[in-house]
Amino acid sequence: MSPDIVNDQIKLIADSVLTNIIADIRKVHWFSIIADEATDVSNKEQLTVCIRWVDDDFCIYEDPIELIQLPKTDAETITRELKSCLGKHVLPIAQCRGQAYDGASNMSGHLNGVAARIEKDVPAALYLHCFAHCTNLCLQTVGRKCVVVRDALDLVMEISQLIRFSPKRSTLFSDVQKELGACSVSLKPLCPTRWTVRTAAVSAVLSNYSNLLAALEQINAETHDDYGRKAGGYLAQMDKFSTFFGLKLAHLIFSGTEQLSLTLQGKDTTIQEAVNATELAVKYLTRLRSDSTFVDFYSKTVEEAKELTSDPVLPRYRRPPHRIDDGEAPVLFSDPKSYFKQQYFEILDLLVNELKRRFQQKRGLPVMSVLEKTLLDSANGKFCALELPEEFDIYNSDLDLSRLKIQLTMLPDLITTHNTNSKVPIKKVTNVRTICDIINEPGKVMFSEVIKLLKIFYTLPVTTSTAERSFSALRRLKTFLRSTMSQSRLNHTFITFIHKERTDSVDEKDIAKTFISANDKRRKYFGNV
């Protein structure tokens, strides 16, 4: 078949899949926009658009619907393209109830960003900065400010590139592993953008520390070029205790925050679960910030480093230049332990403060928190029926607020009725999902406004992880050997690749009929199907 015929068939399948998705979204009335940008292999800026929606059973869906090639990445262009995309798929922007982007100024600017421009047209389209992206930015800031962690991470990246990018050096490292028999874990690449997945790379270097020392020494002795000199420099750096301490400290920090990131990347994650996970991570880091915890950590690190590095020493004191010297007495440390204690406490303080600062969003988060609190208080019998919080005013067109107040006051009775018929009674409602499960039970049809409120609550996105995952699909589809494919073909293959289950359920006979009926030549050749 010719490329044109293949493209026609892919287009028909993609259109069928996309038509079914859009039809399901229209049934539920409300949706949210999730968007993110990336550069493809042909150096073109691609904007992926995902729609988040909730069905009648409170199941959450996040469906990528289009890749848009952007001529410019300014807020005006992106806003225009997003509105055009929604209009093309007959999704009224007036029904948008949430937005999730990264924290770039063109997306999140409070005056002329994409979120602000859409909020001017639709005040109920609340914007939330992706929580997973916030976590990544926190670690990025901390990793650059703490000296020992910054130097250790740079070393991990350099060593990984030195070993992994050369078949000869990779083989040499594997031979050293087999000879010493200390560890068989391979080195992992250090992701330059996703700081929350660096634990594996740091852990691999720590596990292979003795192997790396032997391999670098051999490379330095046998290789007489730039790589040999680099190996010698890395070897000298790994011989320092500060490097080993920085690796252990980075592993301690990243392993804890990686669990937070994994929680925030789920599409079913609600604002309540995201906030709780963040608070739990802050408590964990705060608990680490104690003298006893540091003493244990430092003692174990010194013990492990005895046969791997030199003894701990204080860094050489350098006088600041006169132009920046303010005349204050310099901070001098009495021993190496006090210096490393300062580094340990500094990174924990920086990270805790960054998490608190970045997760205190002043736009969509307060409204989402009020919705959640109102639902939970109502279910536990703490709701005052006199008036709803003022944050509900933006939903005047979506909810009958007078009926909603009555139904919220009746929620405790619904919980009581459930307890009488259940073997495991509910003492206190602490999760909005519990209300959804009870309302979903047969016969609970008198809480229409509460159901609408729950759908709006779950429609609000917390993360842009689905949009970011779609870039993995883009990387598989548009490769170096297929870098010149048209935007139309890219979109059609993208839709069929992402939505595999819907693609498998497409009626092949309907596709064949549509394909044949496209022109007279096909009808004469194939006949009636």
C-alpha cells in the first residue's frame, strides 16, 4: 500500500478512537485541561493536551487528545492553540473547571500567563501548579545550594558518562566487578531534569564504590588521553571523605522525596492525598533534623568510608575577596564533624522550607481545600447550613447552592444509614472517596448536588504526569529515522498508540466501509462491504 493509503487508514482509526473519547467527555459535562511542552527529535516544540474528566461512578480519566506544534511558546500563542483545540473537538471552554501546567512564566504568570488568560474567560477554571513538578524544583534548588551534595551529584554524572559511553570502559568495569565480586549492580544514568529519580544512580555508585576506585585507577594508568586524565581527577575526588558523605546525604534526601513524587504522579491522586503526602514528607525530613539522628548517620558514614576514602578533614579556608568582604568574622569549624553537621542541617532546612513555600499555592489550592473541608465536615455532622463559604460562588452556574446546603446537612444521616447496614461501621469520614463509595450504593439518588460537587472536586487536577508520560510515547513514535513525518500522521499514530484499549475495540468493518466510501475508485474496486 502507498503511504497515502496507510495514512488514510491510520487517520480513520484515530478519528474513531478520538470520537469515542470526546463523546464520553461531553456526557460528563465538566473537564480540566492538562498541558505540557517538550521538544521532539526534529527540534520542534510540541504541546500535548490532555483532558481530565470523571464519570458517574467517580472514576477518573486523563486522556491525551492532541499534539500541537507551536510556532512560538509565548502565553498568547499557547492560549490560542488550546482554545482552538477545544473548539475543534466541540468541548466548550465554559465547561472547563481546572488547569494544570508547570511553573513556567508563560503558563503560570498571574497577569498574562496561559492560566490567567483562561481564568479571565472562565473564573471556575482553577489553576494548580503540578505538585510533582514542585517537588522536582525543590530538590533542584536544594541540590544546587548544598556544596557537598552538588559536588557529589556532579561526580555521579561524570563517572556514569565516562564508563557507560565507552564499550571498552564498560567492559573493563564489568571485568573489575567480576574480579572483586563486591557488587553486580550496573551504573545508572543521572537524569538531568527529573531530580526525584536520582536515587537509583546515587545508590549504584555507592554500591560500586570499591569497584569504581579500581576501575578508575586502571583507566588512569592504561589510558593516555583526556579520559585517562579525567579518570585520575575522579579518582582523587572519590578518595575524599566529603564526596562519600555527599553521596550518602543525597541518597538519604532523594530516597525520601522519591516516595512523595511517586504518590503525586498517580492520576487518581486528589488534592487531599497530595497535601497529606507533602505534610508527611515534611515531617519525615523534620524528624531527621536532630543531633541524635545526625550522630547515627555520621558514625555509620565514617565506618563505611574507612576502607574507601581518606579520613574526614576540614576544607581549606579561603578569605573572601575585598569587594565582597563585609568585615564580619568568618565562620570557622573546630573539627570535621561540626562542618559536616552544618552541611547536613543546611540541606534539611533548605528542603523543608522549599517544600512549604512551593506547596503554598495561592490560586487554585485554597478553593480546592475549602471544597474538601466542606465535604468532610458535612459527612461528620460539622457543617453549618446557614451559608456556604464564599469560594462556592464561582460554581453558581453549576450547582443549586440552596439545594446543596440541604443535601450537605443530610450527609451524616446517609453515613448513619450505611453503618446500620454495614458490618464495618464508619466512625469518622477522613477521605472524600468514602463519601463517593457510599453515594454510589444502590438507591442513593437524592444527593444530586453533592454528586455534582464531588465530580467537580475530582475533576480538578493535581499533577501533569499524564502529559509528561505522553512525551515518552512521542519519543517512541518520532525517532531519528522517522523525524520527517507530518504533524497529522504524528497525531493519528499518537492517539492510536496512547489509547491501545480503545484502538483494539474499534470496529474494523466500520473503518473499511468508511475507507471504501471515500471515493468512486475505491467503491468500484472493493464493491460493497
